[in-house]
Amino acid sequence: MRFSKPPALATWLLENFRSGSRNDHITGDLMEAYQSGCSRRWYWKQVLAAIIVSFYQEIKGHPVLALRAIAVGMGTWFIYRYGVAPRLLSPLVRRFLQPTGFPFSPWSLTWWTLSLTVNAASGWIIARLHRPHRTGMVLVFATFSFIVHLQTLPYLWFDGANALNNTRFLPYFLNNLAALTLPSVAILFGGLWGALPESEASEYEQHSAP
Amino acid sequence: MSKRDYLGHLELMVMLVLIRLGEKAYGIPIAHEIETKGGREVSLGSIYATLERLETKGLVSSELGESTPERGGRAKKYFSVTAKGVREVSEMQRVLKQLWPRLRQLEGRRV
């Protein structure tokens, strides 16, 4: 029998993104199967299937919570986009930076940072408000955000095709690629942050209290 | 007639495998048994999602077992069918037996 480590990223994804009860036993089963000769491909397939199946079960079992998670996430974004950003942040940033349309200017990077922070905050809030179902609900909003940002796909395609011939388009291509993927990644990151072990401990204490 | 949920396809298969395997049933042997007898691959994620659902319905119970080095120190979770689960499977068998005879489309087919 070989004792080699299974793909660490796959194990991390399984332990952090599969909804439902604690996932130690599933991870253990997969590791046992991997040690007895199953391939890395098989391991990855099982991990992704486990995450997708649990995600589907979570939405099917709690559709109202899923809608609430989307509403909370959208609400957070709208407060930032139409409340905080134009009234507070925009005047502040304009005092120090010159507005420009170029993707990697200080102005653009500042707004990216602020925007991704808000996305992370929405993931954190969703995780905190849906503690028993936090993984599933954070995934719901991250998926929703990804679907919404699919609108950048034509621009991504256009800039990608142009960037092959002219590197001038590369920053715009990268900007659109970031616009498609990074908001969802930030939401997941915020969701993970909202599910730190200390919050698990306090939740366990709440449930086990007489 | 009272309204009740019948077991789904995979749920019934998992219940039958649990009864067949006895006390030492956990994810890998369950998946292996279903693959061997059913002839198709079933992901461990689906098996565990089904087991968690059956446990919520009170048809299956679980307990944590030993952890081994090849499992990265993670404990096994053993599953067994409860008395309610056995009754549910028996009821399912009775219903299926009643529905099975004289199905013209199936007559002459080798199973």
C-alpha cells in the first residue's frame, strides 16, 4: 500500500465547500480509497461531485434561505454602490487620484479593491446570517454573482481575440477576466472568513447548551 | 389513504446495502457494493447526501468509528438501519411485489 498525500487543494475544497454535516468522514473515505490505488483524477472527480451534490441538496432543501442569501448579498452591494460609494468614497478618492478608464491605473485599482472588499463583506454577512447553512448559502450568492457577471463574456471574448494580435488589449482582457471571476472569489473568501473556527465553537456551544 | 414519502431509487439501494453489510457499513463499502451490484459508478458525495437524508428521516443511524493513518487520522462513520428503516424497506418490498406481476412489457425479458 502506498502512503502518498492526495491533492491538497481538492481536500481543502472538500473540507471548506461541502455543505451539511462535518466532512471529516468523507475526506477520510476518499483518502483511504486514494491510498488503495485510486487516481488523482478519481479523487478530484469525487470531491467536485460531493460539493455539487451538497450544493444542490442545500438549494433544494432551503429555497427560501437561498433567496434570502441572494437578497442580503444584493442589498449589501446596493448600499455600497448607490449609497456609500457616490456620497462618501468617490469624493474622497477624487481628492487623491485622477479618474481614468485604463484598467491598471491607481484609480481603477482603488475601485477594484473597494469593490472586492464589499464582495468579501457580503460573503461574510451571508455566512454570519445563515450559520447552519453558511457554506451552501455563500456558494449560492457566489454562483449568482458569477452568473450576473457572465455579461462581461462578450467583452472578454472580444478583448481576448484582439490581445492575441495586439498586446495593447491585454490589460482590458485581464480586467474583464477579473470582473468575471474575482467578485465570486471575494464572496467565497468572505464566507470562509465568516466561518472561522471560533464562530464554529460558539455555534456548537449554542446548540449544546441545555 | 395516508400521504407518505416512498423511498427514492438510490435511497432504497443504500438501505438494502446497509442491511446486507450489517454493522461495519461506511462510505467506501457502501459505494463499492452499489457499484458491484448496480453496475454503475456512484459518487461518495451522492451516497453521503442520501445517508444524511435517511438519517434525518430516522431510517438510518450513525456512529463514529476508528481513525487510521491512511485516512489522514479521520474517523470512519458507520451507518446502520433503524427499526423504522427496516419497516420502511419491508413496506417498500410489499408494494413492489404487488405492482410487479403481469407486466406485459417486461414479460420474456431476462433480468
